[in-house]
Amino acid sequence: MTIATEQIYNDAVLLNPIDRAELIEKLYDSFTTNKDIEIELKWKEEIDRRIQAYDNGDISSDSMENVFKRLSKR
């Protein structure tokens, strides 16, 4: 790490947990591209669609144990 990076790190670890989490999110977002943003938006739409379908009773859920059991059989 450069001296500047080390200083930024030393300052960052002194932040409260919420500020550190927000900083992490901003740094992570700085790596994303427009394509990544498009994918995230598509996933959000899909998640919203599935939640709505579940709330409407159109789809059901299963326990985590059953899901992992089915996946382990593949």
C-alpha cells in the first residue's frame, strides 16, 4: 500500500460503523460499470416480481433445508 492509501485506511477505520459501511459501498460502486448497473436493475425487477407473485399466492416458498437437499442431488 502506498503511504497515501495507508493514511486513508487509518482514517477510515476510525469512522463509526455506518460511515465505514457507506464508504465501502461507495468504493465498491466505483468499480461498477453501466452494464453492472443494468444487471442490478434487472435483478431488482425480478426480485420485485417474485415478491409480488408470492404475496399474491401465485408462487410458494420452500425451506432452506429442502432447497439445499435438492441442490445437493445434482
